Amino acid sequence: MMLTNAEGVLFDLDGTLLDTARDLGECLNAILREHGFEQVAFERYRLVASDGVLPLLQLGFGEQLSRFDVEQLRLQFLDYYRQHLAVYTRPFDGIVPLINAIEECGLPWGVVTNKPAFLTDPLMAEFSEFGNSVINVSGDTLATRKPDPAPMQHASNALGVPSHKVWYFGDAERDIVAGRRANMTTVIAKWGYIKHGEDLTRWQADHAISNPLHILRNCD
């Protein structure tokens, strides 16, 4: 498979470009320890790692979450995570070669994530491999976020590429829905945080790949 007719490429962040699950999960476990709760195993928190803070808190605290000030826990989580953004986080295998190939083909690329900008920007800055990203659209860049198509269209405009010439990679249904609504070519990143037994055909993506290297071919 190659990037047929692509003039620009966009990526989701967590679960697509970067494997952030362990840092997010260890953040959750740090808060659980502080409040005397049992730790959550990697295999459990990985599948909700990119769903946001509240699902992680719900996973860790369960029914006991209602006993707490959830907003206070959320702020505590974000503060801890901001200080431990890239302890374990790394690009997924094959991502850096894919980015290199995209750049060698002369295609502009960027990121559209629901992560807030105060986390997105310093996290992206941790990885020199991503220094040529044209645009990093965060969950609070606009008034709406994925699955709304507005962030996708905003990023497409920043790339200087019409949306129907942009390919978008993501590991969640909201990514594919947003990409489809923006008339982009959508690709499911099956290496990401996809729950076991998920019916990916229901997402109606254009492509689904298990490894970033599967997309690579000569762009000439």
C-alpha cells in the first residue's frame, strides 16, 4: 500500500504516533497509591489510555470514584502527567521510518489530537523526529474536537492541502469519523489502543494496517 493521491498526511497522537500508555497508566497508579487503592495492570489501562482522564480514573477507582472530588482528581492527574510526560513514551515501531519517508516524498504532515495543548506541545517537543510537523492541533485549539471535523479541516488548511487529498491515521473510532466527515482518506492504526474484539469494519475506514511500515513504498 502507498499513499495514493496523498498531498498531505495527518496523525492522531496517543496510540498512533506515540505509545503513551505506560506514562498515563503510571500516572493513574501514582494517584491510586496516594489514596490507598490497588494498582491497575498495564494490560488493563493500555486499552483506555487514549480515552482521556475520566475513563482512566473510572478504571482505577471504580464505583468508589463517586466518593471523591472528580475535578480535583483530574487536576491532580494532569499535574502529575505534565511532570512525567515522556518517561516511558516512545514512537511506535515503524513510525519514525514512516515520517522520514513522508518527508522525503515532500509531503507536509501534522497532528490532530484531543490532548490539550499544554500537554501536546511539550510532548511533541520531546521527540526531535517530529520537529517538521507543520501543525499540531490539540483538543482545545478550537471550540470543538474530534469527532467533529473542524480540527481536521483546520489542520488541512495549515498544510495547504485540500482535505480530500489528506490521509489521516488514527486508532479510535472518533478519529475515523472525524476524518471521514472532513472527506479525508482514513487509516486505522491497528497497532494502537484498540479494544479486543472491536469490529473495525463498523468504523468504515478506507484502510486498516497493523504496522506503519505497511504503508511504505516508493513515492516517485
